[in-house]
Amino acid sequence: MLALVLAYVVVAVAVPFALGRRRRVMACVAAVLPAGTAGWAAAQVGRGALTARLDWAPDLGLVFDFRLDALSIVMLLLIGGVGAVVLCYAGWYFEHPERLMIGTLVAFAGAMTGLVLADDLLVLYVFWELTTLSSFVLIGATRPERAEDRRAAAQALLTTTAFGLVMLAGFVLLGQSAGTYRISAMVADPPGGGMATAGVVLVLLGAFAKSAQVPLHAWLPAAMVAPTPVSAYLHAAAMVKAGVYLVARLAPAFGDVGVWRPLVVGVGLLSLLTGGVLALRQHDLKRLLAYGTVSQLGLLMVLLGDGTRTAALAGTALLLAHGLFKAPLFLTVGTVEHETGTRRADRLSGAWRRLPVLAVAATAATASMIGLPPFLGFAAKEAAIEAFAHGGLDIAVLVGVVAGSALTVAYGVRFLFGAFGGQADVTPGGHWGLVGPVVVLAVAGFALGVVPGVMQKLAGPYADTLPGDGEYKLALWHGLGPALWLSVVALVTGVVVFALFGRTFPVRRARWRILDAQRGYDRTVEGILAGAHGVTRGVQIGSLPVYLGVIGAMALVVPGSALVAALVRGTGPAFPVGRLRAWDDPAQVVLAVVVIGCALAALRARRRLTAALLLAGTGYGVGGLFVVQGGPDLALTLFVVETLSLIMLVLVLRRLPARYPPRRRKGPARAVAGAISVCLGGFVALFLMVAALSRNTRPVGTGYTRLADEEGAKNVVNAILVEMRALDTLGEITVLGVAAMGVVGLVTSGRRLPSATGGGRGPEEAGSRWLAAPGRPPLGGSSVVLEAAARFLGPTILVFSLYLLVAGHGHPGGGFVGGLVAGMAFVLRYLPGGRRELATALPVRPSVLIGGGLGLAVATGAAGWTAGGFPHGEFLQGEVWHASPPVLGEVEVPTSLFFDIGVYLVVLGLVLTILTTLGASLEDEPEEETA
């Protein structure tokens, strides 16, 4: 199952890239995978549950659990079948190759596939948010220049993501109360108590937002600015079903929880009726269908959240039926708009003459929606009425369902009347690539209605997991019972409502502002923004000392006070004062004096450069403490980082005044700042001592030492980075790559980066300079000493960096520190010659180094995965070559060296990126400064 999800990733990238110029072929080839998914799901019917598991970090409980059962099969048939048809339709709908659109549609199908297969709440949440991200891209990427599209995309993202985070909190509460995040285990043994009840409420809020339930439904009509294939697939058939699916998945476990049924059924009925009323007020056909979708999703919430067998049977049948009638209706609107240039019902007339086949197919889809036999929608609606036709409190729900069905009839007839009504003398037309998908989906809804036993076989296994009448089955004829007569009542009432309220195009603006959810959303966003601006004006006052003081004070108030209170009451960790020693080595005292002295001197310094040098002294002193404590790797890394940071800081200081401005803070302000500083330092020191001296379990370091010995690595630190925790390191160097892009974006924002290769060297200059290219030195003035050092020491430093890279397996070194040292060589070239000299010295662009390093690191991990495991694959463990050549002595090349080379390249690329962008900015002197 994981391979199926990964296949969507490959197809989403490969197909648009390979076939992007042939949009119809691209779309049809992309549709093969969703179609295959639907076929695979159909082949699993009646075979029981199918499970799969991938251990990511099992000790932390991070695993990928997948499970295919009856409910997942119904959803996969919907996702794959409708997705394949919509992708083919998109090939004829778009006039230009839409690589991003097709690729994102395929990626969305993969995310939905992962969502319905996930048997873990956290894994489900990951795919849940991927569908949200896909929706955001598909809504706003087609016409990003339009403010309406951007606003709709942002609204959908904010609404679903905000309540998705609420749902995540609910997942955590449920998982902690149940002792497991596995959905099947939770359903088999539901948790109880107040924590579980709170978790259920939070989860339902997320489901309501995703499935556009009132009052969180405004994002769905706004999303109708998206292209028709997106509306048909995401906002009618698949994405909006995610919330309904989650309710159906958890109903067997929590249907008996006190808040479940009133909340789900109440919100569902409200959405059913509100969506139906609002659909009758629309003249834009897509918005009419959007509000109709809100209404139908409300009915699905009622049925699948009721927690009884018959309701679940009706809900599962309607789940599939809704996709088979609502998706073709959206595609119908797209085809009508494509052929006539509009989708406003008040501007359309006689489209049925121009598109007769489309009109017939749309009529069939509408018949299924309003519940006419022999379509699948009729069998589902009759089962829904039967589920609540047994007296008691269910009578109120039954009345709501019948009223909602009548409204469905009314806006269904209104849709047909608006889209195809009127007279016009036109020539029949319509491309089969646009009409054919509508026909296919409408025929599928008809076929499943004619043979209801197929749907019974699909939906029955899930419905049987819920309590209730086990005799009822989906069928076209159950006799002249209450369900049939109530269906007739709904049909007749719906026609009357249409005749009274639905025939007018366009409609007058509604006066019921209570139903205007868009207005409520806009006011909420405006209020949040106004509050944010107010807080920003009060807090962001432009004073860095104030910001640092607030952060330090909060650290003292929250964790600091808790630590002191725990130590005073004796409820915290045991603190063995007797184990405290003043020092282990006399050198520590000397280095401590150096660190403290430099810090105090930096506090009193009045020149910026002096303060920078003193702060560097504190860093070098701490590095010396690492050396004394036996951490040469940490010391070497710290020394190089401190040196690079000092050089960068000195370069930036050229643009600042030499001296600090006069002190403006009065005595009380300085006293408060001093108190916060002293207390914060004391808190950090106390915390470190407590953490170091209160250990009551075995340290993890010995375990890493044992693993390093097994791998033949003498440098335990580097072995952790590139072998034992290589996946963590991969994430860290990815962050470095992102940081490099951020540096470029920040430094060059709003200005054009000067060329790093301009300015050739004249023949008279060639013999007068040590370096290769002329340019303004960043420190001002020419230095023969720096030029000679760059010429002679640069290659030596580069060779030393390669030594550190290769030696990292058995001696101090590694890719990280090697990359930093290599960066020092280029810094040495930059200081006397400027950015042009640096550009001459660079073999490739820094971005190539970063991309190549990340690619090599990922390829190394992928090779280890394919060789026997993840993340500890065989490729990352062992040796490639081990020999003792002359002069060099014993040489060992471990497989982890390839990963370390990737780290080396990324770190070097980051340093060079900072140099090139920062150097270009610093050397671009203002005219008045140059004068």
C-alpha cells in the first residue's frame, strides 16, 4: 500500500515532465494510476481486511500503519474512478498544457489514497494536510494574478488548516487516552472518560470544516473560482468527503459517546437544510452545485454519524452515489461554459439543443441526485428514510431528512431549468472529450442502481459493524411502505417549492444575513488582523534589548520559577550537591577566567569591532573547554564557526558606525536589564547542573560507543551523524539548503544582484597583483600580506579540509567541519580580492554544491533503503575499500563517506552562498559613501 502511495508521487512528477507538451496524452496517461487503484480496490471486495506496516522509528511509536477494509474500498472506488474520469476530462478542458494542474491533481489523488488507507491517526493527519495543500495550489495557481482566486485559495487553506490543527489536538487526546494511535485498535477498544470526550469534539470540529458544514461552509462556494475539473474532483467527489469519511471511520467506536450523535446529527441537519435553501438563491450554476454539495454533505453526516446499521448502509451508498452524480454535474457546467462562454443561468438559453447528449447525461445525474428510480441515489435515499422511520426522537431527524430531500428536488430541477431551459436555434455540438466523461459517470450511477446488490456487497461489511436491524438491504423495491410514500412526498414538495421559489433568474439578494457565512468569515479575519496589528503596535517597538528582555523574562517566569520551586519543595530531581567539583583540570580555571573576562569587557566596550573581537574570545574560550574535556570534534567545529562568524560580522560592521550610540537607558532600565541577565545566566547554570547531576538512568553514550565499535568507527560523533542518525543529519543539511535560499532572498530582495564575473583583467594588471581578478577589497585598501596568504595558504587549507573529510571515520573530522574549513579557504580568497576574486576561484555556483550535496546524501540513503532496510540500510554500513598503500599507510573508505561528502558539499555551498550574496551587498557602496 505504501508503494501505491509512492507511485502517485512518481506519476505526479514524471508524467507532466515527460508529456507536458501533449496535454491530452498527458492527462490520459496520468489517469491510468487512479483507474488502476479503483480496479485494485474492486478486486479486494469480499476478501477481508488487508494490512501493511512500515516502521519509521518504532521505539518512538512512529510507524506507517495501513489498512484496507470495506469503507476504504468504497472511498478508493470513488477517488480512483472519478479521478481517472476527471483527469481525462481535463485534457480536453484546458486549452494549454497545464503541467502544474495535472501533476497536482495526481498528487491530490495520492494524498486521498493515503488518507483512506491510513490506520494511524497521525499518519491520517499528514495526508489530511496534504489534501489541504493540494486544494490551495489548485484553487489559486491557475490565475494567480486574480485577487478573487488568491482570496478563495487562502480562505480554503485557513479554514481547513486551522480546524485541522484543532483536530490534531483531538487526535492526541484520543491517542493518549486509548494508549494507541492505531485506528483499528481504538475502534475495537474505544477509550472513555473526559479526555476522550474532549478529543471526540475536537476531531468532529476538524471534520465539519473539511466537509464544509454550517457554519464553516463559506470556503466551499468561494472555491468555485477554481477550474471545473478541480471543483468536480476535489470539491464535489473527493476532498470534501474526507470529513465524512473520518466520521464514518470513528462512528463504530464513539457513536455511543454522549456528545457524538447530537453534535453530528444536529450539524448535519442544519447543513442539509441551509445548503438547500441557499442553492435555490443562486444563478451561477457552479455556486448552485456548491451549496447543493453542502446540503448533501450534511445528509451524509447525519447518516454516517447516526451510529446505526441502516443509516450507515444508506450513508455508504450515498457516499458513492454523490460522487457519481455531483461530479458529472460540475463537469456539465464546465462543458456548458466552455461551449457558450458563461455559466450564469440568466444568460443561458437553449443549451439543450446545442448539447443534447450532455443534456440527457446531466438529466440522468440529476435524477440520481433527487432520488428517482432506478438510480443509485434512489436506493440510498429510501434507505435513509427507512433508518429514521421508527418513531421516537428519530421522527425529528426524519422530518429534516424529508425536508432536505424536497429542497434537493427543488434545486436539482432549478439546475436543469437554468442550464438547459429556453429556446434557441443552434447547431448541435460539443466535443466528445468533454461530454464523454459526463456520460460515463452518469451511466455508472444508473448501473449501480439497477443492480443494487453490488452496492450491498460493497457497503454491507462496514454497515454490519454497527448495531441495528440486520435484515434491511439495498433494493429498488421494498413494497408500498412509509419510505416509498415519504419519497413521493419529497418529490412532490420539491417540485412545488421550485415552482414557487426557484424559477426566477437572477434572484434578488437575500436579506437573511444570518445565513451569510462569507460575511462572518470576512469579519472574523478582519477582527483577527485588527487584533494582530494592535498587538504588533504595542509590542514591536523596534528595540532589540526590549525583545531580548521579554524573552529572557518569560524564560525565568515559566520554566525558571518551576525549577526553583521544585528544588525548594524537594519534588524535583535529586540534586547531589556532594558531587560538585570546582574543576577537573587547572586549565579549566584559566579558560573560565578568559571567557568571563571577555564577556565583561564586551559589556563595557564602546567600539563595535572591539566588542565583536571580545565576543569571539568567549567563543574560543568555550572551544578550549571542549578540548580540555576531550571533545576535539566539537572544539574544531566551534573554532571554525567562530572564525567564520567573526569575519562575517566584521564585514557587516563596515556599514555601521564605529562606536555605539550614547546610552539612552536610565538607571531603572539598566537595573532591570542587568537583573534579567544575571537571573537568566543563573537559571541556565542551575538547569545544566541539575540535568547533569540528577541522572538516574544509564547514559546513551555507551550505546553509541558500542555501535561505533561494531562499525569499526573510532570517531563516535561522526559515526552518529552519518551512520546511526543519518536521517536526522539529512534533515539538518536540508535546513541548511533552505537557509541558503533564505540568505539569497533576504540580501538581494528589491535589488538586482551585481554580476560576479564582470570586470576582466588587463595585461598591465596581470603582473601587479597576486590574485587572479581585480576588484574592490571588502575591507578597504589592498593588502599584500592577505593576497600572499590567499595564494599560498588557500590550497593548503582545501587539502586539509579533504583530509578532515576522509579522516572523519576514525579521527577528528568529518563532512561538516571539513566543509567549514574549505569555506575558510574561499574566505581567504575573498578578503583581499572581493567578490570578483571569489567568483574566479569558484569552480561551480554555490547552488550547484548545495543541490549536488543534497542529491548525493539522498541517493546514499535511498541506496541503503533498497539494499535491505530503512533508515539503517546496508549501503550506509560497511566498507567500500580498505588497503595500505605506500606513503599513505592504512586507508579505509567506509560507505558512509559518500553521505559525508554530501554534508561537506552542502556546508561549503552555504558558506559560499553567504559570501557571494553578502559580499555583493557590501561592495555595492552608495555613491555618497564612495565619494
